[in-house]
Amino acid sequence: MLIILTIISLVIFYYIEQGKRGKDLYIRRIAGLTAVEDAVGRATEMGRPVLYIPGIMDMDDIQTIASMVILGRVAMKTAEYGSPLLVPTCRSVVMSVAQEIVKESYLQVGRPDAYQRESINYITDDQFGYAAGVDGIMVRQKPAAIFMLGTFYAESLILAETGRSVGAIQIAGTAMPSQIPFFIAACDYTLIGEELFAASAYLSKEPKLLGSLRGQDAAKLFFMVVIVIGVLTATLGEAWAPAAKVAEFLKTITSVE
């Protein structure tokens, strides 16, 4: 297993270096990503704000980190189009990080004057208190576009249904398997599982993120091939000795013991 992990690590490092050298690392387009610009454009046309919900976990959660990367790109679009951006947070540290990310995004597109620090605020650490507060913002502000990207639990359907009731276009994404069905049912676009991390890599164009993503895909492909070969050789091994030896070899190199 150590040999396989070493090979996978080398593949990831290889793709990272390729990205740093400017090589185009292809990542399949995801429907939710293509809709980002359309959603912000719709909000601009309607004269209504964009609401970004980064989940309920702190900055030590990988999904929150991925959400912050996407927030930076969404903020660039709202700055370009002149749409108000609202970011209610469930954690004070997330609020501080979000404020800096949005500020930097507005600076990059040459619109520092449009940045409003007070539009990125902290509500509460309480799960359902936060959901109630965000629902209140939706009902009062009636955003035309709502992004829900990050870690969500039981509050996911509460938020998604309220967003749908105000007529907003909704783009959601989470790696929580139990909440994905609710987002699919109530939102226009849903980033499912690892698509959330792929989205942050694609939008940021960061070589490390793109390279690690391509490396992980290569590792998954490798293990899929090993599983298929292993099943076939284990099946044929009952009647054919060479196949049994191959199956035993694959078992040895993939064993974690």
C-alpha cells in the first residue's frame, strides 16, 4: 500500500508542477458553475441583492474553505455588475475571512468603493437561530440569487424552501450526503459532493488545487481498474492458476495491514 500511496503522491506533484508551468489542466464544466454569472446578472436586472450562505461550520472545515474560494469569484461578479452582496455567517471567524475575501475581490476588479463591510455579518452560532435569521433576510430583502455552498445539516431544507418561496434562483453545494437530496429537490442547481471542491479548484485556477484534483482523479481511475481486474482474476482463479496469482498480488499491494 505504501508503494501505491507514493505513486499517487508523485502523480499529484506532477500535475501540480504542470499547472505551475501554465499547462491547461482540463476540468469538466459543471452546470452550477456556468449558472453563476447568469444568477448574478439576473439579480442585477431585477435590482435585487445576491445572498451567499457559506454553511454553518467554522474555518477548520474543508467545505467552508472551498466555499470561501467560490465566494471570492461570486464577489468579483457582483462587483462587476454592481449587485449588492449579502453574506450572513454562523461563525465569527468565517465572517472575518469573508470580509477580507470580498474586499480583495472588489479591489481586484477596481470597485473598492462598492465594498460594504456591513453586508457581511455574523448572526449566531446556534444552528436553527442562524437558519431563522437567514430566512428573515430572504423574506425582507428578497434576493434574486442565492448561493448555499458549504456544510449544511438539518437547516438545509428550511433555507432552500424559503429561498424558493421568494422566487430566487438557487445554486447549492455540499459534501453532506444526507442533505444533497433536499438541495436537489428545492434548488435550481446543485453541486454534489466532490463537485464543491472541483468548483473551487476550477474557479480559482490555483495550480495546487487543480493539480491535486487531477492527481486524485488519476488515483480513482487506478483503483477502479484494480478493482475490475481483481474481481475478474479472483473469479477466474478458481479454475485458472495464473489468474489466482494475479488476484493474490493485487490483494498484497492494496492491503493496509
